[in-house]
Amino acid sequence: MPMERTLAIIKPDAVAAGNAGKIISMIEQAGFRILAMRMQKLTRAEAEGFYAVHRGKGFFEELVAFMTEGPVVLMALEREDAIAKWREVMGATDPKKAAPGTVRALYGTDIGRNASHGSDAPETAAFEVSWFFRGSELG
């Protein structure tokens, strides 16, 4: 399998609860190489631009408000089959439906506050990684 890159975000709920380190440990244990990582508080413009695909949907405003309420941890990850593997480690979007031991089952509280984000396809991964990281940051 070819090496792939994906974006991972530890969302404000998990950061505020003190779970960022535990999630980073899960990422490393799953064989990911962290190419770039930083903590930052997203501006409204950054969140709106990043989630622009959801503009006009009923949950857009709530999502933007949530993602700007506190710091997030942004990571560019790499490994074979990175997109599918990170989604497996995260678990289902709804923590109540996520497999035991996954990030969302352990640290998410509901479908809107689910602890983590991950790219869903190679095209979105390329966009998402470049949204937050310049090429020179990726080693």
C-alpha cells in the first residue's frame, strides 16, 4: 500500500477535557508518523473556510461555534492507508455507535462533540492538510 497523508484534529471538547495527550498516544500506537502538529484556537474565518462544504446545512453555525470555542490540536499524519486507518482509530461519528476503544467512544460525548476529525478521502485530505500546514512544515 502506498503512503498516505491525512489531517487529524483533536477538537475543543477533547482538548478542554485534558485528553489530547491520550489521543496523540493512540495515533502513535497505531503506527502514524506525525509530520506536523500544533495547538491553536481557530478563528471564525478559519473554521468557516475549513467547513465550507457544510455551509447552508442546519448544523453549520453550531459546528463553527464549537470549533472556535477553545484550542484544537492540528496534525498532519502519514502511514500506509492513513485515511482509512485514522477513521478506524477515531470510530463512528456518533460516539454512541463507535467501537469500544476508539477515540470517539472513549472521549466523545455526542455526534456534535465527538473529540476528533479526520479526512474522508484523498482529495479532502490534500485540501485539509494544506488548509492548516504549508508544505515546508511537513518535513
